[in-house]
Amino acid sequence: MSSSPFPDLWLRGVAANPAAPSEVLLRLLSPQARAAWPVLCGERALPEEVVEAVLVHPERAVRRAFTRNRYAAPAQRGRLVGDPDSLVRAGLAAGPRPRLEVAEPLPDDVLETLLTARNDDWSEQRLTADEIKQELASSGQIPQSFRRGMLRHPNPELRAQATSLWLWLTPAQREALLADPDPAVSEAAREHRRILDPAAMEADLPEPDCHHRAVLLVNYAVSRSVAERCLAQGRNLWALASNQHTPADIVARLARDSDPEVRERVAARADLDQTLLAVLAEDPDEAVRTRARLQPLPRTWPQRAALDRALGHTAECVGQVGEMFLEPETSWYEACAASEEPRLRRVAATCAWLPGEWVRRLSADPDPEVRHVLALNHPLAPPALVLDAFIALPRHRPYLLTLARLPRTGLAHLLDHADPEVRALAAADRGLAEPPVRLLSDPGPGVRRAAAANPLLPLELVSSLLEDPELAEGASANPSLPVARLHELLDRGGLAAAAT
């Protein structure tokens, strides 16, 4: 029984304490420390000894939290691929949190296990293997190198799944799958061949508006009768305008549609002729004109997709693959970086492999959005740029806080910032000229916690804060606390004594 009214505050604080050794962290894996598990297993880096204990822990909540831990290496998280609990496997498939668009890929053998699992492989079925595969497909953890390798993978189940990439495959790749010696692969290929058969698409098209109808109309070959029916009904025209298989004469009619969003989608196409593009470049709607003029001909469909992704259009979100299967060449991104058009420079800033010389150039770009996009996407983005993005983009702060390149010192100028999340970052600065004592009474709870956890505070003060319910969690995360004091807090929090 705890001797304190707030033991969970101490447990969570100790779980976050960067100086807590393995012997302390291992105690937090006891059932009495359940309140600390999300922090301990999901929000910090762990010593190897603790990782090993987490991986074999009897409680699902511990293992599942670890599968979502952004600080854990994919190979460590991947060891839970054979976990008997489907919610743990689903956590692994969903990937680390917080999530941006780019995630470290899981090891190939882990991907193969998840992608080839059967619904009857496990006796416990909170989630099916197929549902877990859906989580994986949208997680960003499957690298395109693995997707391409599936085409010739020795496992026929993966070759069969590669047929779902039909729209992105070359004619030679399609023919190889159709001629595959495994009947299941060749049958899957024949089924997916229907994607480029307008008559088959028409037969498969559901009449009510739904996600499946949108998928077909955005991506699959379009029969003339389907296109004419959509035009006559004024229905799904945005989808037809986005579909690269829409017949050219239908595209020309869509370019004259009364809806400017439809005309804008036409203006983004890669197959426009110069005459139609010139008409759209003089469109009465500014968004249509801008998109038409944004990129000259010739264009490619991967370039269109990259622009859509960077400019916030949703056409690509309806497709078969969560991330782009075909990326534009790096030289195209470099050309975008050199453009006078800020929208194209923003597109360049999304490219995580843009060479360093262009990173330096975009880091000084006059357009703040270019700089912010670069900070979110490129591993070489300067720390000062990442800090600027943290201040400017509240929605992305959880992700930015996980980046080693976000400055943690030199932040004294932010101690009085109007935003409490920014003040909290500054309050944790260990390089401040003076301890952040005045921020212990800040109106923001996060600021108070960060200030209480700063090791610049005198140890005597930290010890007194442990008895303050508003500051106890931050104080117990303070790395200046001796190990013996951490054990004492766990004792008082009701945990079993450490093994000797």
C-alpha cells in the first residue's frame, strides 16, 4: 500500500528519467507500475537489458507499447512479429508513434512474416492477419526496395501479392507474373489484369458512391460508357480528371467543366498537349491557372503524384499503395529546388535524399513553408531550422521532439515565449545560465514539469518538489536524483523491493 496520495506521478517521472539505470527501470515492469508503462515502453530509449525484459513480458500492454516506440530500433520491435497476441502484432505493423510520412523500414524477414501470415495461424484472433496487413500497408514501414523485390521473391505468396502493384509495373514485369510457374501467382496476375481492362472495370464498378468506386475511377482503365455516364450525371468528374487512363477527348471535355476543382485536376495531368495546357493557363480560376503554369511540359505521372502529395491534393490517397511506388528522379527534385516558384521548392523540400548543396540552399529559402517542409523531411536540415519548425508548427511538435537534431540547449530566449509548449522546451535546457526556478510556477503544467526535471535545479529543491503534487512527476524525472532516491520513490509508490 502506498504511503503517498500520488504514487503514479513518481512512477511516471522515474520512467522518463534519462539517468535511471536498468535496475530501476526493470522494477517499473511490475504490475503495480502499470501507470508508468506507456512512458517506459513507448516514449523513451531503453537499455538492452530492459528491452529483453519487455520483449518477454507477460502483459500485452507492455509489449504493445514497445511496438510503437519510435526510439526502438526496427530490429528490436520486429522481434515481436511472432507474438501470440494479435494486438501486439498489429502495433508492430502500425509502426512507431508519433508518425510522420516517413518511417524506418522493418527488416525483410519481419515484413515477410507479417505479409504471409494466414488468418488461421493463431488461435487468438482479436484481429485477423488480413487486418494486420492493412495496418502494415499504410504504416510506411515497407520500403520500395522490398516491394520491387516481391516481384521475384522466392516465396510465391509474396509474388502473388506483388500483382496488386499492377498499375505501377512495366509490361515485362506483368508478363513475368502472368507466366509465373506457381498457379496462385499467375491466377492473381490474371485477376489484376482486369485493372487495365475497361470492360472489366465497368462490370466491377459499384453504383453507390463508396471508397471502392473512388478507387476504380481514380486508378483503373475507364470505359467510354462509364465516362459518358459520369459526364451526363455530373458525377465523379474529379476522379475522372485525375485518372491517367481517361480517354483524351473526355479529358478535353473535363477541361471545360464548370467546376474549377475538376479543371484544376485536368491542369495537373501529365498527358496534356500544349494547346490544352495553354487554355488552362488562362483559366478564369486562379487555382487552375496556377496548377497549369506550375510545371511545363513534358511531365511524368510520378512528378504529378509528388506535386499532389506536397500540395495537399488527395488523389493519390485513394490508390493501391500507401507511399509512391515510382518516385521522380532526384534531378527533377533538384530542378524544383532551383525554381523561382516557391511551390516547386516546397516539393523539393519533401525529398529526403536531396543532396547537401540543395539542402543548404533551401535552408535559407525566403519562403518559410519551404524551410519548414525541409525541417520535417530531410535528415540534414540544420538544427536552427528544426527549432523554427517546432515553434511554427504545433501539430508536428510530437514528431519533432523525437529528432536528435532539435536543439535542446541555447534556448534561453524562448523562456518567455507565449506558447507553453515552446516554454517547456526552453525550461528543459541544461545550458541555461540560471536554473529555471521561476518557471516552477508557470501557468502551463508542461512547463512546470520540464522546469522541475531540469538538473540545474539544486538537489535540495528537487527533493522538496517531490512532495508537491503539481511538480512531483517532473521532479522524479530529474536526472540529478541519486539512484538510491529513485529506488526510494518506487518503494513509496508501492512497488516490490528490487531483487538482490
